[in-house]
Amino acid sequence: MSQYQEPERVEWTQQAYGDIYEAHLGNIYEGAAVTGEYVPCGQELIRQEKKQTEQVLTVVSKGDEVREGQILAYIGTREIKSPIAGVFEKTESDDRMVGFVLKKLTDPVLEVRWPDDLPIQAGQELTDDQDKKYQVEAVSKISSDHAVTIQLRAEGTHAAGEKFGAFLRNGNVQEDSMIIRKACVYQKSPGGTCFVSVVTAEGEFLEERKVTTGMQDSENINIIGLEEGEFCDAGYAQLMIPFAGGTPNESAGD
């Protein structure tokens, strides 16, 4: 009978699931990733006299986009044409006058949703990652789904209906703060505690660590709980619930 030999042990180490990022000191420019579109702004009132015996027949409906020169209505047998390209709003009339109201398409404003926990006010200037400027013209007082609607005047020429998406900075900056790539931060339940998966520079798993988040920009986030030079696994975070921003609710559980 041959002598029993213990099999060779196989050592197993957990490796990173994706890209690895290093915690380091840097500046964070506060802002929000927003989407929206350019919408008509300003009105044009077309006034026409009419006789008491004349009937008004409007041939476009509220919300219709009209071309310059397009027929809006008939007053008696007269054709009333739009002097501008715009969006038809309404008809107003009395015994002597008829008014046709259109929203202008030539100089639209940008309308986006802005997080209600980031202070903003009319007159404030925002910038994107290419330093393009956006002037805040109006801020809604009504919040829904943790956001308010704001209207911006953007540089350049834009068309109504044009879509928009960018990270807009509000001018607040936190210098020399500990930052990590935002993709490394995750939660185990929506709105719950934030964690990172700490790994070596070669991607070997070390530990899961609870962290506290702070100001963030389009790519990075201020973090408390990491030391400069430590590495985190962004791939593992994508398998969990990637942190989407806001203030975590510690009572929501892990």
C-alpha cells in the first residue's frame, strides 16, 4: 500500500473586476450632470383689425410649429400669415381686434433639471467641462423627484428641440481634497451606506471599506475613508449599486 501524500494546496486570491483607480489629492468642481433641451422663448403677438360681421377661422392648433409665411387663420376671406417661424399658442379676439400669439423659435433657451440640494439662483453663471458658459435666467420654485427646472441662456446658436447633456459646474471648488473616481463608489441598497473595494496596485482584493462621500464633479468624488495612494476597483462597484450622487441615507442599511 502506497504512502498517502497530501495534495498540493492551491492558493486563491480575488482579483479586481474592472478598472483600478488611485486615491489622490486634487480639486473638485461642484456641479451636476444634467440633460434637457432648447425650448421656444419669447412671444410674438400678431394683431389684426376685424369687422363685427367677419368670422375668424383659425387653421392651426395650440402647440403646432408654423413656418414663416404659413397661414394661421382667415378673417372673413383674408389670409392671416405668420411673420415668423414659431409655435402657435392661442387666438385672442374681441369685436374689433384679433390677436394671434406665437412662441419664437429663433432664440430658444435651454431647459434642464437641476438637483434641489445644490443651491442655484437667477443670474448665476454655470460652465461645462469645456468652459462654455451658461447664464441662469430662471429657477422654478417647485421641486419634484429631488430636482427643479431651470432655464439657461447658452453661448452660440441653437435650435428649439435641440437635445442637451453635460456636466455643469456651479463655481464652487474644493481644493486639495482626497478624491477617487466616482465609478469606484457603490451601495448595497438604494440610498444606503457607501463602500469601495480596496485592492492592490496589481488588482488583488484587500477589503471592502465603508466611506463617506462629499463634493463631486463629472468623474471624481471627494472621499473620506481612503488614504492617498490606495487603489479601488471600479469593476466591482458596477456589479453592485453604483453611487449616483446625492446624500446617502445611513439608516437605509448596508
